[in-house]
Amino acid sequence: MTNPSEIPAVATRLRAASPTWAAASAGARADVLLAWREALCARREPIVKALIADTGRKRISESEFDGALRRIDYWVERAPRLLEAASSGESATAPSVRYEHRLHPFGVVGIISPWNVPLLLSVIDALPALFAGCAVMLKPSEVTPRFAEPLNASVQAVGDLARVFAIVEGDGSVGEAMVDVADAVCFTGSTGTGRKVAMRAAARLIPAFLELGGKDPLIVLEDADMKRAVTAALRGSVLNTGQACQSIERVYVHETLYEPFVEALVADARRVKTSHGGEDGAHLGPFIDSRQAETVTAHLDDACAHGAVQHCGAVTQVADGAWCSPVVLTGVNHEMRIMREETFGPVIPVMPFASDTEAVRLANDSNYGLSAAVIGDEAHAMSIARQIHAGAVSVNDTGLTTMVSDVEKDSFNESGLGASRMGDRGLLRFLRKQSLLVQQGEALPIDAFREDVH
């Protein structure tokens, strides 16, 4: 564990090393990060084992590790072209002025990562910041801390990287101390905590890049393929036990499809197995943070107390953890917490709608706007998708943001702040653009600005 009082010294060490790192060529930095890739591969087993121990997930933990390697490969290929693309020219508004742009990385970027996808959501910000020439201080979540030790061992194995990449451990007090010394900060987590990070960063006038909560809607149109809709709704709602910011948490189905949709969804949901009891062929692991089971239970209790019908699924809490089999709810409305607050569990509340206008109104009736989905005839679905207030809208599937990393998106409403972490802006947000302006004509005399008195 890192004491918050130690954080300023860590930042000072990183800041002292950052000019040399920033001055290195993009290719040289890529070589260092490729060396780190090798060091990671050499420690795959202890990192994955640590992730499994903290999350209770095997295949997703393995996928996380592989995803981290793919992020390195992506930026090795992409970053040099972005960083070496100099721009210069003559001003259109002042033709005698020539300009040249230079890109300056932030000195130290502080990254506070979440517990739901511990490794991948750490490197998704750390890698582009490092490629951009920044030094990085990373604090993984204290809920899932075990992977930090083998991850740090991989960093220490690459001397040039260890000088500009520090991993610190601790609770929110360590995160607060990081925000107080960083030159820019990235935070992934709840909207409530993100708001605190933003306010602390604003007090210092440093940028805050925030990826926050979601309450993603899915609209199933009258012309949707039923099997596709049910399959996508179930996977998009319960994958990772619903512990993902882009999980589908509200489903709106055209009234002509509503009853057969619910019937098919319940049948499929009942076939989903949890890993509780060590059963083979399990689809869903436990709640990573058992406190999340309390939130899910509270949302379900509130919904059922106000008239919702729970068709299947339940939360199971035992001495060694908490699980939840997929829950399908009907009879829900927007007065219920289950339709307004982030649930972060495998719960699928379903409402009927009568018209496209009503579907769009319901989908947009939220404080969040991270992502969404629409299923139906493609042209029809696209026309609806364009009306949704969310940063990314999957059409004829759900959760497509988990499959693409090169497509930029912005968070709407209370789901985030700052430039996209995806696509080119995922790296360019860590660079400040400097303009060098050269006057090629005569310097303007003071008489050019004379104020005549009448």
C-alpha cells in the first residue's frame, strides 16, 4: 500500500524523467513498450491468476490480458503516424504569418482505474499516455488489487519504462493525492466519484478525462428479428454479470413483439448458469464487489414493491461471495430506481412502447448517455439511432463498443467528460498543441493602432 503522503515524491520522480521520455522519438518509445509487451507475456500466469482471484472470472481474465497486448500492438502501429504528422502553413486570416504546430505531452498523467475490468481499463488510458510521451502514475482499484504486484514487476523489468511509469496502491485518499499533483487525470468509475475527481481537478485547472456510469437502453423495433433481439438483449445485459458500464440496463420492445419477446427472453435467461457451486459450463461469475449485490437487491426490492413482476433470476449471497442469475422484470416504469439508477448487475427490465416517438422519449429519459442499442430493419434502426442521446449506439447488436477500439465516441450527459479514449483522440488528448507564429512581412508600427480623437 502507498501512503498518500508519498505521492508527491512519486510525482516528482516521474516529472524529472518525463522530459527525456518526451524528447525520444515515437519509434524509440514504441521499442520500449514492445519490450514491456515481452515482459508482460513472461508474467502472464501470475497476472491472470491475480485477476481470477480478485474477480472470480477465468475466461474474461484471460481475455483481459490478451486485450492489453492488443492495445500495445494497436498503438505501436498507430502512434508514430499520429506523432510524426507535423503541420505548418500560412494563416488564412493573416497571409504574412507562417505557422508551425508542435505537440507537447503533459508531464505526469494520473490514472485511477476501476474494479470491474481491472487490467484492461488500466492500460486503456496508460498506454496512449505513455506513447504520447507522458509519464504515468496508475492507481488500480483497491477492490481488485492483486494484479498490481505482478504488473509492476513487468514494468520494473524494463528500465526505461520504470522511470516514467509508477504503479501505486491504495484507496480513495491515494487517488485524491494523485489528482493534487498530476498534470492531467483519467478516471473510470461511478458518476458520483467522477464528479468529485472533476471538481478537484477543476480547482487546479488541469484536464480530467472521465468515463463514468451508464444506464444503457435497447430499443427493439417492430421490424426486428426476434431471435437476434433476444440474443443481443440477453448477452448485452448479463455479460460479466452485468458489471460493465456499457451493459444494457433498460429494454424497450414494440408492443406487437412485447409478449413473445419476454417469453423467449425468460426461457433463454433461465438457461444461463452462474459459477456458484463450481458448476461446469457456467456463464456468469460472482459479483466482484459484494456491495454491488446489495445495490442490485435494493433496486429489485424497490421495483417489486411498486408493481414489477420478477419472472426469473435472483441474488444469492453466501459466505464466500454473491452471485445473481439473470433477472427479467416486467411491469416496470420510470418512477422505479431500476429504470433510473445504474444497477450494474444482470437485471433486464422490459417495457413496451407503441410508437417510435415514445421509444426515443423513453430511451432519452435518463441522466446518463454512455451508449445505447437499436435492433430492427437497418434503415429504420439507423433513423432511431440518430435520435438517441448517447455517445455510441449499436445497431442490430449490443455492446459493439467492446469490439472496436478505433472508433471515437464522446459520453453524453452524466456519463463522462473530456475527449474520447477511443480512436486517435485516445492519444491526442494527452498532447497540447503549440503554435509557432512567424511574421514574414513588416512589423506593424504603433501608428497602425492610433486612436484618433474627434
